[in-house]
Amino acid sequence: MANLDFAKNPTDTLNFAYFTGYVEGVIDAAEGRSICFPTGVVKGQLHSMASKYLREHPEEWNKSGDELVIRALLPTFPCAKK
């Protein structure tokens, strides 16, 4: 998973770019399968949600990055059950 130091220093552009790119990759892979977004959700909102989750749950940093991003977004954006 990308280095999370930008959470402490938002001016670290390179780490921010790695992180946002990673989050967007997970979103692209999971969208429509495990997480679903309504119209109007912006990527910045999703990046912020993932970052907040990671800051609040350091005990989970041993899990895979994709799992953590999905855990951050799933409560707010679950797919409707069919």
C-alpha cells in the first residue's frame, strides 16, 4: 500500500499521488461488484473517506490495501441486494 505520510504532511504531493491512484484503482476494480456509487460522488470525497478510515484504524494496516479501501467505502456505498 502507498505510504500514508501525506496524512501527516498534505504537501507531500508524490505520496498523495500514489495514494489517490491506488484508491482509484481499487474503486475501478470494485465498483458495481462490492461498492456502488450514486451519481454525483466525486473522487476527492472517496479519497478523503479512505484516508480517514486508515488514520482511524492503524491496527488494520496489516491487511491488504484493497480490503482497507473497500472497508472504508462499503458502509456508505453498498450495492443493492438483488
